Amino acid sequence: MNPLLPPGPADLKELTSRCIDRSYDSLYNLTTSLPNTASEERRGVALKQLQDTHAVFKKLLVLTRWSVQSPLADKCAELLQEAQTFQDQANETNDRLYFLHRDLDRAKERQYDLTTAIDVLYGGTYTRLPRVINYAMHPREFPPVDEETSIAELDAVLRFRLIEETIPDKFTHIDVHEGFVTAGASGEFEMVFTVDGTKPDSLWLVASVQTVLTDPVAQATFKHLASTSSLRIIQSNAPTDVHYMQLKILIQKRLNQSATPLLDACNIMSDFCCSLALRILHAQGQLLVDTRWPHGVSFLHQDHNDAATLDIVYWTDATAPYVAASTPGTFSLEEMRNRMHPDALRYPAAGCCVRLQPNTTNDKTAAGLFSLQLFPAPPSMLLQRYPALVPEALAVPTNLYGLSADHFLLGAMDVHAASALFCLEQHLLVQTNTDQDYDDGAELRWLTTGERVRVTRSSPRNMRLARVDSSGRAPLEVSWDMRTGRFGAFCLAQASSIAAAVAHLETLLHTTVKVQLPGVTVAGEFALVFASNDDVAAAVAAVLRLVVAFELEAFASGCANLPVVRVRDRHAAAVDAAGVASDAVFVELVRGKDATVYLVVELDTVADTTLDKARKRRRRCRRRDSDGLFSLGPPAFSILHVVDETHRPSASSSSSVRCLERLPTPGYVGTKKRKRRDVPSLSALLLDMAAVGRQRAQWHLLDAFATKYNVLLTTTSTLSTTDDGSVELASTPPSSSLWTVSCPFPDRLHTAPHVDVHRLEARVFPDSSVEVTVHVGSSPFAYISPQGCLSGGRGGGRGSFVATALPTGDLVYRRRWTNQKFQLLLMDVVVANVMLHVKPMAELGRRLERTLLSSLNADGVGQIYAERADPFKFTLACRGWLPRCQSSSSSQSLMICDDVIMRVHVEHKVMHQYPRGAFVLTTAPSHALLPFLQDALNTHKSTAQLVEVLERTAVPLVMLSRALTAAYPAAVVPSNFVLVPRSQTHL
């Protein structure tokens, strides 16, 4: 090695390895030699070794720090060498000019060629005459040429040259004709080549170049691809002859120097067409900005590294700028990108964009006029889900007439809208394996708040969410508005609460969700940034919960005929104090005068189900399933007993909650697969729980009755129960009651001496019907029933029931459950009926029994007898013979007597003129004096007068009614009627 020459470059990795090996060897030798060294010398030897190692690595550190600046030193050395070379060449040039000047002075001296002059004078020839002068004086004659043969020979040479050359893939057609090669790309350009000779190394010559914009045939073929405004812009930006001349010069220079001339010529024309396309798109974009997109959209045309690019920027208000890391001593990701790509063209600092740029060197053969890049780039998982999303939305045309700035703007917006919906879905839904459970391809997913939802996508930028316990007919639809660059939410459910919740969700999406830009150097993946991680998910869950509540209310009010009321409008303080959820649904079961019982459905509260102990323990201890997801349980059902205290002057509030009872929900699995059906599982569960709630409502009302009258209830259960205390309905016979409640008759109500009531007994049946039995000591009079069963009539109005009198004297009241808005407790109805109606009827029965004692069951003609007798109704009958005429075949008429029974029904009812009730008489057939008899009975309470008047007037009035309504009035015989004086009827 020459010591005067500078040393060669060394690899930093090799130097580091040498230092490490040297340090390791010295440390190994030290460890092996220290045991043999004296103890007082060990410290010095070890310290020296560490100092040497420290010095070596310190030099290595200095060398590493200096190596960062080594490129600058290399450039300085190269500049110095270039300057030295220039100085040497300048000195050499100076010396040569000096000697040339001396030689020119010598050349000025005349030199005479006498020998040549003598030859010219005597021979007449000059052998040194230039050929150009000779050819000009005596032109040469060319031999005859066959043009067809020459052209065929040249075509063969061109075909052979094309076989040897690299043909670009972009060429769609190559034709060899009459010594020229016509090659071009359809929809872009066309070039004509030839060669300057038949030799194998002859140069290619470009004869002409042309684009599709100036070709009349191509314009007529492809003009249908562009609109009128686009054609006008294309014509204004079409190349001129000057452009073509410059292209020919540039291409010819490249053909003379390139090893692949055709490929380079194709690349030059492709770049020119790309620049031309970007200029046309920029002009179209400016027209869009001036007309249809005046706000939020811009088209930026710029040149970078001798290449034109076009950025279409939009949604500047929907993006959040990139924030670099502020930790001292650390490099942010954007700074590292700037160092790795110092010459990269920057992306816009605000807004999303799509960049249109020429194809790279490695991608010149790509289909399309140019390449494009979305900023930010769509997520890779989105492209896996929709592989054709970008190719369909942002298809790059291969024809200059097919350029459309509107196509690229809407296509980029479509892809970014799909990316925004995908990122929102990733934020709202738990990432797990999806379950295709429906015919329409919907996915079953979990919200991050724990709800099981059904996700349906009609398009990549549209998402519909619905809870699995809803019908799915009014889903929450979340989409992206491409014009405003914002999320939009919509729900078909027509309810003010849902509209307010959807508006709140839209406000959250507009204010707290932004598109996070990855920087301005390279295009990162599309991502959303949320001001709060839980607010949007909670708002979506609230909307879905309100939709379920709306569907539940619609089903309860429309199909199940269960009234849904707004309890908070009147009892807000009492309901809040009881701890009921704010979005609970209140189904009115029973509403009385002073109290109302509701079935409360709390959708955001998970209820305990009537499962076995092991399953319940698993669900209580572990709210996640095997995949780590939240388990979906049924909503909580409760019985709410609200007492209205407006009638109490001393009450502090208008209402109070008497009882809030949580109901155990039957076995219900929300994650079980089910087919689509009209009635969702939650509605079916509502029907089951409504039946249970009615039974519990009866119990609460009975308890309120006992509290009201200060009596003691005695309960007897006739059913088996489960471990958690709920009733096992499967083991209940249809005819048996769930439980029986008995209590004494209220002391403050006196029924003696007419009716001796001992106690009341109520039974509740599985169909929610209630039966109340009034046990009496003895019957007030002898009950009579021709059929053997004493059944009373059905009451009307709010307290409708069926009353029955037993032979033992007990009274039975039964009422089936109805969905009337106002229902009184049957126990209260029974007590009121006993006091208002049974008691007067018992008194009237005793008197009537004494009056008809001799002929109570008589059936003689013209005598009144009791056909029915019980505390609910009396039927007095009178039998008589009614003569009538019947025409025969002869001219004479025959007299026939018919057996007629007239019945008078006596009941005690409430009328508007008698608020506390009065006796009501009805007859069959009609009785003309019936109103007078009814007034006399209510005034005098005399059964003897009633029986006497009926015996005297029943049969004659029936005869009169028959005669007046007969088809033959001639049958009336006046002598058969007897007028009774008024004094004898006491009327």
C-alpha cells in the first residue's frame, strides 16, 4: 500500500465488530490472568484495561458522530478535485493557444507549388480538386430504382428491427406499411417511425406524433364519452403544432441515444398525455368549484421534480391536524418520515384529498393515464372486506375523452366515506367473529356497551344497527354525508324521544369525531379520533334502547291492548325516588280511584332469570361468555304500585310509591339464534310478564284493601314454587287457583240483620281472573233456581263481574281480566255490591217470602209465584189462559186458548235519580203499568201490594197487548175486558 495515498473506505459495522472482539479478548485475558496476579496489582491492571477499552469505544463514538457528516466531506473533496482538474485544463489550453498563435503567423507566409501549377497548365487536370466541386460540375447519374421492391425491403427490415426491439406493453396496435411503423395507445397517442437505412444498426427516425385530441377520426369515435362542457375544455387544451414539433425533437434525441428507443418514446408520450390529462382535470375542477361545489372543495395543480400533480382536497372542516410528539429527546413519526423522504411532495395540512400523479418508473406499463393516491389511505381491513371498492370508485380512464373531475371527486369521497363508517364501526363494535344469522346477510355483533346488535350494510358507506331483541323494522341508520363531510343518523321510529336522541347522537358525531391526518409526508391509514371514547357508544346504545322501547310500546298498545302511559308526567318525584330507570316503559295493569299498578320494563337493567342455581351463579359471577363478550340478558320487569294522595290535604307530595317489586324473568337467552318473525322475543316476553304482573297486581290491590279496612289477610298457596320463590306455572291445572286470600268482612260496614256476612275469600287463577266468595252465616231467605245453579247477571261499567248465589247462601263474584283503562279491585266491588244491592235485595226477599209463603212455588192460573229468588235477582211469574180466534175451512171461526206466562224481574241497580240504588222492574211481555209499579215499590217497599197488582193486571194487560198487536183487529171482543178502578190498584 502506498503510504501517500489516502486509505480506502471502511465499513462502520466492521469497525464496531473489531472493537467488540478486541474488547472481549482483552477482557477474557484479564479474567484468566487476574487469579495469578497479586492482590495489590489487580486493581491497577483492571483499571488500565478499562481505560483502554474506554478510549477505544470513545474513538468509535467520535468516528460514528463524524460519519454522519462524511457525505459532506466527500462532496467537498470531489469539488476540490474538480477545481484542480479545471485549473490544469485551463493551463493546458493557455499553452496550446500560445503555440497555435505562432503557427498561424507562419501560415500567413505564401508557399508556391510550382510542380502542380506546371501540371495544370500543361496537362489540363487538377488531381487534388474537392469531390463536391467535381460533383457540382459534373452531376452523377443514379441507377433506376424499383419503389415497390424498396418499400417491401424496408418493411422487412422494419419487421426484423421490431423483433429485436423491446416493444412497450402500452402499445395497443403496431402497423408496418410503406416503409413506416405506426404504433400507438388507444385513446392516448399515435407515433410514426422509420429507419435511416437498411443496416442493422441504423437509427430510428420519428416521422410524426399525434394525440387523440387532434385526431378527427378519434374525436368522432370517442366524443360520446365526454359531456358538452368537457368537450369544450378538451378542445381548448388540445396540443398545437408547436407542441408536436417539440415532442418530435425530444423523441428523436432520445431515439438517437437510447438502447430501447421505442420504450423511451412511449414513456415520453405517456408523460405528455398524463400532463395533458391533469391539465384538463384541473380545468374541469375549477368549473366544478365555480358551479356545483363552491365550498369545501379545491383543485391544486403543482409541479414537483419536473412532474405535474393534481390534488383534489375536500372536507377541510372534518379533519384534525397531525400533532407531533412533544416529548423532549424523542423524534416524532413525521420527523422520521421527513428524514427518510426529504424530497417527498407534501400533502395538504387540512382536509382529505386524492392525488393524481404520473405513473412511476416501475409502473409505466400500468393501465390508465396516471396513478392516484388517497390521503389518508383506506384501512387494509376495509379493502379486504370490499376488494372492488377502490377499483370501482376510482377507475382511471385509458382515454383522454373519458376524463371527469366529478368522477374522481365523488369516487374519492365514496372511499373515504366508507373508511369513516368502517372506523366508526370498529370503535362501536367489539372485534370478534361475526355470526351470519339472518337471510339478508346481517351480522350479529356486540356493542362496546354490552348490547347484542344486528348490523346490516346496504352499501360501504351506510350502516344499520338494531338490537337483537327488536323487530329490526326501525333500525338506526348511520351514514356519511359526502357533501358536508359529516356523519348522519336517521331512524324510522316516529317518536319525539327517539328524534331527540338521534339529534344528540348527530351532535356528538359532528363535534367530537374527526378524521385524524397521519401527517403531510406520506399517506397513512384512515383513522378517526374521538374526544371521548364512551360518549358516542353510549349515545348509540341509548337510541337503540329507545327504539326497543318504542316498538315495545307500539306492540303493547296495538297488538296486546296494554295501555302504555307516561308516569313521569305526574309521578316523576315518586318514581325517581324508587330508583326506576329514566327510560323505563310503564304498562298500566290496574288503575283505580286512589292507586294504580304498573308493569315497569327497564331495558338498561338486566334481570335475574328463573334458571337453575348453577346457571344463575355463572351469570352473576361472570358477565362475559367464552369469547370475552358481554352476555345479553332480559330486561328487568317490576311491579310498581303508586298511590295518589291528592285527596289528602296533609300529604307532602301528590303521589307516593307503595311498593316496587322485582319480578323474576322466565328462562330467556338473548344470544340464541332465532329466525326472523313478526313478534320479536321481547314482545313475547312482555306478554308472559304481563300475565305474571296481573297476578301480582291483584295481590298488591288485595294488600291495599286490607290496609284500607284494617283487616288481616290469610294466604294459602296451592302451587309449587321454584328455588327463587317464583311460581311454577307449568304445574298449574287450568281450573285451579294460584293462591287463595281470605279476610273478615270490614267491621265498620254493617250488613246485619238482613245479611250475616262472616268473611271474604279471593282466589286468583292462572288466566289472571279473580273470584271472590262472600261467606254468610245463613241465607236470608230460601233461594230458588229452576235450573239448579243460581247465577246472577253481569254487571256493567268499570266493575263488570259475574255473580252466583250458592245453595248454602254464599255469594260468588268472578271477573276475568280486561284491558280497560280504569278497573276497580273486585274486592272493593264486592263490598260495594253487598252494601248497596245485596242488602236491599235480602230485605226485599224476606218480605216477598212472607207474602208468597202460601203460594211461593204454586203454579195455578192467575197466581203470582217466584220462579227465581236470590240476592241478585227476583223473577215473579203469573200463568194465565189467553183466548184467540182462529179461522177454519168453514165460514165460522174457532176460539182457542193459549197458555201464557208473564214474568216480572226485580233487580236493585244504581240509576241517575237514585245514586245509592233502587229497585228496577222489567217484564216479558211488556206491562203498561210497569213504571207506576216500580215507583210504588221504591216508595212503599210493600211486596203485598206488588203481588196483588200483578195478579190483577198481568193477564188482562197481556190480552190487551196481544189484541192491539194482532194481525186481525176484528178478533178483539170488548166484553172480555174489565176496567179496574184506581182505588183497588193503589196506584
